[in-house]
Amino acid sequence: MTRRLTVAQAVVHFLAAQYSERDGVRQRLIPGVWGIFGHGNVAGLGQALEEYGDALDLPTYRPQNEQGMVHVAAAFARHRGRLQTYACTASVGPGSTNMLTGAALATVNRLPVLLLPSDFFANRLPDPVLQQVEHPTEHDVSVNDCFRPVSRFYTRISRPEQLLSALPEAMRVLTDPAETGAVVVSLPEDVQTEAYDWPDAFFNERVWRVRRPPPEAELIGHAAALIRAAKRPLIVGGGGVIYSGAEGALAALAGATGLPFCESQAGKGAVPWNHPQNAGPIGAIGGLAANRLARDADLIVAVGTRLGDFVTASKTAFAPDVRVIGVNVVPMDAAKLGALSVVADARDALVALAAALADHTVAPEYAAEIAALREEWTAAVDAQRADTGSTPPSQGSVIGTVNDVVGGHATVICAAGSMPGDLVRLWRAEDPRAYHVEYGFSCMGYEIPAGLGVALAEPERRVVVMVGDGSYLMLNSELVTAVAENVNLTVVLVDNRAFMSIRGLQMECGSPSFNNELRHRDPHTGRTDGPTVALDFVKHAQGMGAHALQAATLAELRSAVDAAHAQGGVHVVVVPVNLRERVPGFESWWDVPIAAVSAQPGVTAARRAYEQHLAQQVPYSAATTPDAG
């Protein structure tokens, strides 16, 4: 039996029949579609969604920006444990290329998103069509080929029957924990409207099981032997701990053995901040306890982390002779730093390790050191979160105040600027879904769309976006979407008068402040060093349909955040901060190259310090052998 539908209609029917399942829990894989319609998709996917979307329980959402809608989908997928995501459709040309940044963010962060960009005519009769980029020697190239390097799966559908193999393969990649990322199915605008007789079986419900690769018993034995032999072992927990649902397994292993653990940005919140073995964040934006434990560790157990440069402090965080065990569903990540590679689901691997270490605990003197470092770090965080009495307040005290008001179970969202470093150190999360900072791509503009995605993923959860004014100015338009969707969302807009995070880094590199502050161009110097541009963020947010006000003090901030929760809806609270009071580095370093030659004394001095740090980098060329000797 067959069913005659257009390609676009077939896509809609197929997506509505796809489910994910893990641990016996089944749910719709694609619960909705985000779309901005243009001539490339309005008569194709737009028509199909209008005709069949309601009947198939596949709602369509209308964003303000194509990049923003992909961020919504990525944040939704992250909050749903990568078991659900949205599809996103855009028109040809700029509509499609606007999704590129979102695709890269999803792929870097291993987050499933399904992108359906429109493309030029497959029959090529009207070439060149409006918004088509022509290539002089490759007639089949389109702007959508730009998706290839930033996606985990890419295909262009030039004939209807190609969908029969392409869509199932797309679903397989979306639901594979090791391969997931941006999945792109490029749909030429003429092909979307072509009819075909589809096999009825193509639209049968299909359940995609999200696999849990089990660890090899032999490797668990080797890993346990290495841990038993180590005097100063340290676990580094990444986002894979949360995606696997391994939070309880990590807490149980650490509690039973006394093994300390620290957190990456993606792994923060997996275990509550006050767990006695939680040493806090590690690396370039890490804290005292984790960085000191890492510096002296003789064994690192990296669980569910990509071991990026912020975790490894640009490969200065660990000793040259440290041994590494890598536990990850992605073989590439499990093998980093010459690790003993355990390619496995994080939860199952941690449970197996706990069984293999049932009678093992760390030495008493190491346990005492861990406790002392935790106490010192807790006091340091308290100091940074405290009200210093300054007006405007410090960014650290703003974070502490908001955290105190919303608690450790609300979800905080951020992505770029100085705030992610301050949040990972100062925010006290008590829930695996309470901390949502995108730092794999550190994409300015992610924050507000992500807040909308989390609010849609879990409507009953309190969601607070913390965003700097520079990032707010990049992609604030989804405030309108949040208002239209009637979600509850609080945005705390920290106003430090432009790109002050990168300005601080710029000056640490020896340069004077240049082109990072939001200032008028001075006609005398020709530079952007004139008076500060006066912006009224409160009026701007109000003009977007949100409730908005300015909080000049911590007391006003506390009252505003409380009122936002009580009233519901979309609220923007603008908080100016003191630029002089910054959270310190806590014995961390990040490799940002300094100019090797300069007439500026500050740059020359910074280069000398930079070269001293370079001497501490470790290439990690020696592999960890399976034995414990």
C-alpha cells in the first residue's frame, strides 16, 4: 500500500512518527517544528505543516531569527537529556545560512538538532533563482554546502525517493550519543512540492533506542587497578555525566571511595555543590580546590568530558607524568591525553567501577587535604558572592543574590563574556538541570533563545537567563517569541557597558582598551573612544513586550527577581555592575597568544609572562598503559 504525498508532506508525517527510548521511557523525538517561511519553503514545508501539523500533534513555532531558533532547539535538546529535539526550517539563501552558527554550536556541544534548510531548484531550470549563489565551475554547489563542516550528517534531497533512506539515517545520527549533533537535510524548493507514492510502512511509528554502550570488563579491571595504585586520584566530570543520567552513580562512587571530583562547565550541577567530594570547577576558569588537586594528581579519571582547553587550562592543569583514564561514549574523547580508553556509557562505567572498588578508599591524609581545600574554596566563593557595599554592585554579588533568590533548583542560563567564568565558580547548583551554560562554542546571543528552549522543555521549572549587555544586543529578538509563547522567563541583564570581558583580556595582553567599549566615534582621533553611547535597556525590553525595570542595588535586584516569579511572564531586570571588582583567576591560565614583537611596553611584558606559561604546557604524548605499575 502507498500514500501519495508531496515530499514536504512526507517529511511532516515521518517526523510525527519518530520516538526515542532509553531505559524503557519512550517519547516523541521531534515534538515540534520551528520555522521562518520564505519563498523557498512557504509552499513546501509551510503548506505541509499548516495542513497536517495539528492532526499529527506537530506544532509549528515562529521565531524572529533563524539562528535563534536553532539555539532554542539545542537548549531544548540539552534540557531534555538529548532524548528530544526540534526541527528547524528556513528559506533559501540567508534564511538557511543564518542557521550555520546554531549548527556549529549544536555539533560542538554534541546536541541533536534537525535542520531543514531550503535549497535552489533541483531541476535548475530557473537558475539563478532569487538568493542563489552561483559558482563558476561547480554547478551543483549551493550555500547549504556550508553546513557540511559544522554538521554530523548532511544530505541534499534531489529526488523524492531519496527520503526513504535519508530520513531514517538522519534519525539514527540524532539519537546516537556518540555521533549526535547538527543533522541537515537540504530540501530544494521544487522538490518539496513534488508528489510521490510513499510506502505506508515509511510512516509507521518507529522507536529509536538511545544506546548505553557497556564498558569492557577487562578495561574496568585495569582502570580499578590504576585507581587503587594512585595516591592522589581525581575525577573530572563533564556533560556526559548528565546526559547519561550518571549523577547518582558519580555521587555514590565518590561517597564510597572518597575520590574527589571536579566539574567542567557542561558537567557542573551533576552532583550538588555541597557534596563532600565535590571540589568545584577545574581549569582556566576553575577554582582553588580543583586546580590544586589537579596540579598534584597522579591519576585523572575523565568521565564524559571533551577535555577542552578550559578544562585542561591549555594543558597546564596536570602534571607531566599524570596518568589518565578516559570514560566516554565518543572514542575520540575517551582516548585524549593518552588515556586508557574506556568507550562506554558514563553511568554503566561508573557503576562498574564502584563494584570493582567496593573495598577501596583514599588514604586518610588525602581525604583530609580534600576536606581542607573544599573548606577554603567555600570561603572564597562566599567572599565573592557577598555584598561589598559598592554601587553599582560587583558581578559576583549579583550572581550570589540571584542564586539566593531563585535557589539551587532553578535553571540559570549563560554563554559568553566574563559571566560563564564567574557562574561556574560562584553559582551553587543542586540539580543536574540547574546549570545551563553553553561554553563549547561560547556563542554570544545564545542566552535568550536558550532560556525559551528550557522554558518549553520544562514549563514548571523556574528559568533565569543571565546575560551581558554585549551579548544581549546581539540576539535579543527572541524576547518577542517568549512573550508570544506565554512562557515564564526572567532575564537578568548585567550592564557593564559593552564587551568588557574581552576588554579585560585585551588589557591583560598588554594592549590599551581598543574597540570593545560601546562609545561614539571621536571625530578628532578617528577611533571609537568618544563618549559612551547612552542606551535604555529597560525601554528596549518593554518595547519587545517584556516587563522591565532597572535595579540599582542588590536589594532592588532581589525584589525584582522575586516579583518576576510571582507575576509570571517575561521579565527583564537591568543591573549595572562595578567594573573594578572582578572575580580573580584562582591559579588558572588560558593560552591566548601575545604578540611576539611590539613597541608597546605592556605587550612586551605580557609576552614574557606568556612564554613562562608556555614552558609549563605538557604535550601528553605518553599513553597510559593498562597495568597499574
